[in-house]
Amino acid sequence: MTDAVFRETTAEPRTQAVPLSHLSLELGHFYMEDFEAGPEHLRHHFDRVRPWVEAARTVAADRAGGRRPRISTCFLIDDYFTRFSSPAELVPLLLAEADRAGLVVDYLARESACADAGKVPIAEAVAGRLVEEPPPGSYGIRPPAAQTGWLANGERSPAARAPQAMKKATAWQPPKETAARRHSVFLDVELWSDTSDGHRTWSCPFLAAVWQLARLGLLRNQGEPVLVPHPHTASGFPEDWDELPPLIRLNPRADPFAAYRTCSVLPNRFLPVEHAVRVILDQTEVDPEALRQVTERSAREAVAVPDSVADRVSYVFYAGA
């Protein structure tokens, strides 16, 4: 007799690891109005981005401890909230202006892929991993984010209630940030909106949070990586956005798309959105096996990676549109 234990292999799905760069560097995140402004607007953006890209590369090289840092660049195009023009027209324009500024876009992503990448409802899956932080002294009066579609970084102001007979009305109380430093910076984030016919539209901050998780290599679907880059081998780009893969590798020599850390160089109008992204990431239960894989690999490479997923994300905000 032996003490061997037999298990079905399908009972323990294997979580596939993904290759990792040291840094995922986002060169921009544009909407319809940005492209409507013409090539000059893109040219101005990349001119503003270029010096910060060099600074981010310097920091990544320092963290790599003398080894060649693996750095990949990416760009996100909004095809979720508004469909405009076509990849055949816009992508070559984008790449030409980046090249003019001396920059290379390694990976190009569609924002709609952060909501639904083919057969994988990514946003819905991430929403299912939200774990709200209960504010100190709370009693669960407020419905959970899964019902309301709102996520806060602290305790909201109490709802006004009619006083009972012979009792005074409850005095107004301000909202409180859970991790406040002396004074609160309270934020209540709308994650999605639903129409009467049941259609759900995910908010920009929520999709941006999904985008950060993808860039950090922390998204899985039944153990399989989500948003895997497709090599771009065609001579041009399609006329319809749905014909463009969710994530394409434009540079065949690019370092891996996902990375230990991310940095995004954006106009300062994105600051409120990215503040909301941090609130979402702080309250998202990331796939534990994906986290473990990153931890073990970073230890082997002697690369310091923060425990907090939100702390792996950084930004440069420049003044202007």
C-alpha cells in the first residue's frame, strides 16, 4: 500500500505565465476629438511626450541594476465610446507622427478590448473581483458596488432620513477617505451605467483599470492570458475596427507587452480618471496565481516590485490638451 493521492488534472487548471518587460510605457490614449484635431495635434502630443519617455527609460535602466532594461511602448485608441474613421486611415497617421518625434509604438490596443476581447468579457470578469473596503464603523447600509455600479475610497456622507417622532434629525457628516492623511480626498467612482433595455456601458476609469491590469500581466481567463498580442504581418490596416485584433504587435523586435511596472505619459486632463483607476485597483482581488508568478520571477531577476498592484502603476501628466 502507498499513500499516493490521485487527482484529476482538470481539477487544478494551470495558470499560464506571460513574458514580462521591466516597464510598459504608454505613449498616449486618444479619443475621437484628439484625432479630429488633425496631425498637428498628434505632433504636439508626441513632442511633449518625448522628453518624458527618455526620463522613464532612465529610471527603468537604474532599476534594472546595470542590465539592459526590457521596455515596451504601447498606445490605446478609443473605439468603445465612439467609432470614428477607420484603422486604415488613423493608424498610419499615428505611427507617422510618432516616428517624426523619434518614438516607436511597439503595441497598439483598442479600448473596446478592455470591455470584451472576443469571447472573453474582460470587464465583467474584473467587476466580479471587486472587494470593497468597508469603512471603519460602517454597517452595510449602502448596497455593494456590484448592485450600484459605484465604488468609493471611504465612507460616504450619510443619506438624509426623516427624523422619528420626538427625535432630532441626524446632523450632516462629511465623507471620509479610508486611508486619509490628516484630511480626506474622497472619491466616488462610477464603474458602469445601465440602460432600461439592459445594455451596460463601462466607464472610462473602469476600462482604464482593466488596461493597467493587462499591461501588468495580471489578467487570466480559466488560467489563460487575456489580451495576447497578435503580430501585425499585413501590409496595411483594415477599414473596420472590428477587423483589427484587440492588441497588435507592430514592432517584431519589441520587448514583451506586459511588464512588472507601467508608466503612462498623458495630458493632465486624464488625472481625475487615473485617480479613479487607483481606487479601483486598490479594491480588486487580482488572480493570486498570476501575482505569485510575477513575484517569483521578479525575485529570480532581483527586480523590486511593490506588493500593491496600484503602486506598480505610475504616470507623467503634462500641461495642455
